[in-house]
Amino acid sequence: IRDKLVTGVQTCALPISKSAPDGYTLLFGGSGATAAARALFKVVPYDPINDLATVIMYQEVYFTLIGSPEERGTPLAAFLEKVRRNPAKNSIGGVSTTTEMLSKLVDMSGKTGHTYVRYTNAGLMVTDVIAGRLGAGFYNVSLTVPMIKSGQTAVIGVSSPVPLKSLPGVPTLASVLPDVVLGTFNGYFAPSKTPRPVINLLHRHFTDVFRQPAFIAKSEESGRPLNMTPEEADAYVKSEIGRA
């Protein structure tokens, strides 16, 4: 998995970071190629801060902690206590490095002692959660909402810093476990030497699209829309690198 991730970083972010800074070549990426790269890989073939300039950061994406239908209505604190009492029978699954990090944060903050189970297929993980073979799992917010409506699963918490519009009544993990906030972000990046007037022009054009009500509503299905200037977005990426 690590080799595939490194290959992905090299084939996407690396050539774009070295491209002509003319505004015609952009990287669509997020935390994996920028904030998390240094923490994930021993060698990163580019500098996320000095080789890339953020054009716009338009969305944060978060994860739900889902449980079997029997967990519906269970308070987050009560669920965590259940995990502490019997961590061997209450493993938590996920399908990415980000969810593995989130699981570790929950364990460190809540002292749950649970085991993280790494899945390569999200569908299999959800099936195991619904059937009660897995204590819980971290799942993308946008994919969770339809399952809530159909009654397939229970949502115990969400990894966002504040409650989400798409999940009314669902508490944040941080409401019980201080500082347990983790998600990913999406945006567009240009080579760092791209002239600032070009960056600003691209930003205005992207903003015209991302401020449309339909796009905002779509962003809210999986997290929170962002509205940052290029300078604010660069500072955001630097702060996330520090967290990683």
C-alpha cells in the first residue's frame, strides 16, 4: 500500500510541482499530497510548502463512526465505555491511512484499547459492522447518509470540529474526546512560482463555481465547504502539515 501511495504522489504532485508556472497546469489534490505526505513517507520527491501554491481550498471531508443497527440511540460516551470494557470484541475498522490515524486518536484520547482493522474494501467493512462482526467502523460522511435513511446502520459520532448539516443530531467525537478532529481537504494547487495575479485570477474563477448553491449543498453532503483566499489556504496547509 505504501508503495502505491508513493507512486501516486510521484506521478501526480511531483510533475505538477515542476511544471511551467503559467496557470495552465494544476493539481487537484488534498491532504494526502500536501499535509500528510511528510508524515506518511520517508522521502517525498517535492516540498509541499515550497513547490506548490494553493489556488483554492474548497471542501473539508469528514468521517462517521458507524455501528450496527442495535447501536441506534446509543450515546457516544456510552459506546466508548462499552469498547473500554471489552476492546477485544469491539474492534474498529477503516479503509485508509486517515481512518487509521483517526482510530489511533480515539484510542489515545479515550483509552479504549481497541484494535484497528484495516480493510481494502469499504463494502466488506460496512457489511461486517451491520452484521455485528465488527464493533464499529469509520466511513465517509456522504456514503453514510443514505444508510441512515434506510435504517441499515447507526451513526455514533462524526470526526468534524462542529456538527454537520447532513447529520443532524449526530455528536462530534470531540464533544467527548477533546481534540479528536480529523478529516481530509480538497483543493487545487499550482507550481509555486506561478505569478500571484494568475493565482488570483484562477481563484476568482473557481470561486464563481464553488459559491453556487448546488455546489455548496453537494459539499455539505460529505463535510463542510470552505471559502479561503489563496493566502489563507496556504496557511491552512502549513497548519495541517504541523498537525501531521
